[in-house]
Amino acid sequence: MRYFLTTFSAIIFILAIISCGGFKSKYLSKSEVEYRTADQIEERSKGNIKRAQCTDAMAYAPDLNNMDHFPARYIRLSFHFMNSKDGTNNYDEDRGVIVAKDLLYHFNKKIEKNHQMTLPLGNETPVLPFNYRFELAPANPSDPNDDGIYFHYDDELYHFVKNGKNRNNYNTTVIKKYGIKRDSIVNVFIMSHHPDSVASKSYRVTRNGIALGTDVKMAGLFERDDKGYKYAGMFNHEIGHVFSLRHTWAYDDGCDDTPRHTNCWNYAKSGPCKTEVSNNYMDSNSMQSAMTPCQIGRMHMLMSKLGSKPRMVLRPTWCALNPERTVTISTDFIWEGAKDLEGHLIIKSGASLTLKCRLSLPENAKVIVEAGAKLILENGYIHNSCGKQWQGIEVQSSGNRKGEVIFIGEEARLENVVNFN
């Protein structure tokens, strides 16, 4: 009897809350948007309300404590083996497929772990994850025979010459002729050194790579019969170029955490190379195993830049809704860089999220602002970067507590949204 009364009392209590206007939920409408000026907001932002630039690389560097705020990105690749018409100057097609898959494996294996920078000596530069991977991307995914690995036979364009009067390492003719979907795939050309060059005693058959726009040429693999892991560092160096990184040893590369140095290939018994050898991917060294937070941030910043060619070679994981990738905000956060989320966004009671750049939500996703939570668009905006529509901002209330949505600055807005009447 006591159990029955307790249960009955609980039901009556819940009904009483509902009848008194307890929990409510509705999509935000234009008439309910709260607009504020700098004088009406917290001290931290006064005088700092300006058009969002979204160009701080560190705003794109992954946060180890909140990796769900930084979805991984996938760079699409295709492999092209260039050969002479007689088929003697590169791998045959069966072997080429094995080589391509081995290269892909080691390209990814190399970036599974970032390493501590060796320079400056004794540094404590944070070690962050790269947060991107490579994947094979066929030109025609619906064709079961298209695996993204191609073979071309062309006596004029199969070879790679790194120096001399016939130097062609910067020439893009082979890319323009045989590259596929250059607006959405990184075409990796596996080439051989020209036989005439190889025959010369003064010509060294070395491992070579060069990024040309969003495509990459590689040479030396066939003649040296090298393993894929020996090209992983070089390839990731070239991908760094694709995504805006520059050499660091003697130039201002835009990052304060990449020191200038002598650019030693490896350690020596004397001189500066006895101790000061870099292991950064963007230097010329034998290790190529580290990137700094700024460098990783710069790459992800370009991956997030709407309309950039490097962004187009990513698999657009942010278009379709994946509820398992929902991001929950449980404390105060300020997002100063652009983001492309893959799930819903929930701001929990007592937490706040300030957007100072763009935020893309997938089709049919929504933002939930719980009672007592706050969403601030400080010259930031929410949209769908694939031209689809998302559902809108669901504002919850409970009794006298409600969720708040605040717009600050002329850039604050919602786009591609269904429920915003």
C-alpha cells in the first residue's frame, strides 16, 4: 500500500509540474532572437565585437580534452602508375596494385602517431594528433572494377627528370592528361626516372616527391624497389604543401612554434648537425615524424575554408546526419574557428557556447539549447555547407528557466534552416 501511495504521489507531482507550465520545447523563431551590443554583454567581449576573420590557426588545432569538437577528416587519393608503352619502366599491373595499397597503408601508419619535436633543444611543444587519414577514391565508385588505381602507358610522359635541361618535375602535363576528378581527388603519380638519366654516372636515382596544386608526383620507387614506408614521410611532407604548409628551416612559415635551423639531413659527428637536427615533416631530414600545433591547425584551417581547392579533396562527412556524432557542450566554450559537425549539437543546462566563425550542421540536424543554457552567435553563423537544410534551434524551458539564443554583430545569422519563421 505504501508503494502504491508513493508511486501515485510521484505521478501527481509530475502532472502538477506539467500543468503549471514546466518543461517546454520549441524551435527558435526570428521574433524570439535576442540581439545585444557590446555594452550589453560580458566584460570579456566588450570592445571586441568585430567581423569574424576565422584565421587563427590555433583555433583549428585539436583539443585533446574535447576531440569530439574536431571530427577527423579523410583525404581522397587515387594512384597513377606511369609506364612506357613496352611496360618495362614501372611495375606491372598486378604488382602495382599491391604497391599502391602498401603505400596507402604506410601513409596512414606514419601519421597514426605524432612525435615530440626535436627542435628547439629541450622544447615542450605540445604533441597533437594529425586528425586526418587517407583513403582510396575511385573515379567511378559504382564500378566494381574501379579501385582508384590506374595504369598509363605513354612514352612521352612516363618519366621523371629532377635536374638538367630536360627537367620536368614541375611540369603538370602528365597531371592534366591523366589526372581524374582533380577537383575532388588527390592524384598521386608514381613515375620512374628516365632511363637516359639513370644511365648517367652523375645522376643519382633518389626518392623524389613534389606537390603541384592538389596533386603529387613521386619517383624512385620502381628503380630502387623500395618499401612503401620509405616514402611515407616524403608523401606527408608533400601533403603538407597541398594544405598550405611551407618549409620551415630558413623561412617565415607563419608558425611561431617551428624554429629556424641549419636543416641537417641527419646527425653528424661535429658541427651544428651534431645536435640540432629537426624531425619536422616540413624540413629536409631523415626522420620526418613531427608537426607542431600551429602546422596541424593551419592544415585543418584550410580543410575548413569554404571554396578552397584543398577542402574539395576531402570526403564530405559533414553533409549527412550521423546522430552518433552528436556534440554535447557541458561547460563554457568559445569556438573561434570554422567547424563542420556531423551530428546534432546540444548545449546542456548551465553551459554556454559562443560562435565567432561559421558552424555547419548536417542535413536534418538541430541545435538543442537546454533550459539554463546559452548559445551566442558573436558575428558567427550556422548553416549547412552542402546546401542542404538543417532543422533549426530547439530552445527548451523549465519553469522560470529557459534557454537563451543571443545574436551579436552584423554577421550573426542562420542559413539553410527549416524552422526559423
